[in-house]
Amino acid sequence: MELLDKLKWRYATKAMNGQEVAQDKIDTIIEAISLAPTSSGLQPFEVLVITNPELKKQIRAISWDQSVVSDCSHLLVFVAWDTYTAERINYMFDLTNQVRGFENQGWEDYRQMLLNTYPQRDAEVNFNHAAKQAYIAFSQAIAAASFVGVDSTPVEGFDADELDKILNLREKGLRSCVMLPLGYRDAENDWLVNLKKVRKSKEDLVTIID
Ligand SMILES: Cc1cc2nc3c(=O)[nH]c(=O)nc-3n(C[C@H](O)[C@H](O)[C@H](O)COP(=O)(O)O)c2cc1C
């Protein structure tokens, strides 16, 4: 299948059948998340991969009782940094120097610019910026899942404060953003599976400026 065929095959799955997704497919999806671009390369988020049935049920209860949250194989939870700190920024800049094996004045000046800007900003502004980066990776995960024939459901319909409590995120300087149940569609019980995709016209989506 071509890329667009796979993206057309994907839909926000409403019912999953509990079948387990093989580890190599999960690994591919995680690798796609890791390869996502992020602002200044900071990767200001983490991904929790939940397979524990009891925990999935607990999360379903604070997620509008959406069945995919517990009937999925793997539940990915994208969590973002609650703010930017000097330590977090330095970690990624130091890692870059270590991996590339050299230091560069331009890069160090850029580090200093971020250190002089981000940590002083309001934590809510920083969290929102970090969350945007998590969503880029989230989108890449959705595309990667379709590429390896795995169904997924983007899920924002949950109580984020409750999820933060269940997963003890705030203590770790993290906040939940969005979830991605991964699994296989239960076609017989999914009202959406055979419905046409609805998208606005390309004219309404795109403006060409020559
Ligand atoms: C950030 C985000 C959050 C979403 N949250 C939910 C959700 O909680 N439950 C759900 O069933 N679908 C959710 N959706 C799915 C959208 O409703 C769906 O992607 C959209 O209607 C387009 O349909 P399609 O994905 O099947 O093409 C979400 C989608 C996105 C991108």
C-alpha cells in the first residue's frame, strides 16, 4: 500500500478486539515517535506504554468510559514537561555535544539564548509549548501505526488532572497531554468502520500564494 492508502485505511477506531500487537510493531511506532522533530530538539515529553489490564480499566473510568482505552493492546500516554528548566535544556544540549563529539560556539550561544528565555517564563506557557511537541510525535505515531497495519484512536477525552494523579505525573514534573490506544479494530461492533471519511475541500484547506 502507498502512504496515502495507509492513511485512508486509518480511522479513529471506536471498538477494539483485545488482540495483542506484536512487539516489533510497537517498537516501530516508538521509533517513529523518537524520530519526530521537536522545537530546538528538546523532546520535552515522555511516552508511557501501558499494558496492565487493571490500570487500563482505571484509566477508562476517567476517559468517558471509552472502550478502546481498556480493549486496546497497548495504551500510549503522551506526557509533557510541566515547564522548561535549565537542567532539562542543558541535558539535551550536552547530549548533542556528546553524540556529535564536538562543541560549536553557535550552538552554545543558542543554548544560552534558550536558558535566558525559557526557564523564566510562566510554567503554563512552557507546558503548552512542550505539549505541542508531544502532539507532533503523537501524529507521527498515528501514521506509523497505520503503516504497520495497527489501528489506533487519538484520545483527548479524559480528565487530565485525574490521569496525572493515577500515574503520579506531577511529582515527576510531567503532565498528561493525549493518549493513543493501539490495537485491532472490532469491525462488527465499530459504528465508524464503514462510514466515509469527512474532510473539508482542498480549496477550503489550502490557499496557494504564487
Ligand atoms: C487530539 C485529538 C483528540 C481526539 N480525541 C478523541 C477521543 O477522545 N475519542 C474519540 O473517539 N476520538 C477522538 N479523536 C478522533 C477524532 O474525532 C477523529 O480523528 C476525527 O473525527 C477524524 O476522523 P478519522 O480520524 O476517523 O479520520 C481525537 C482526535 C484528535 C486528533
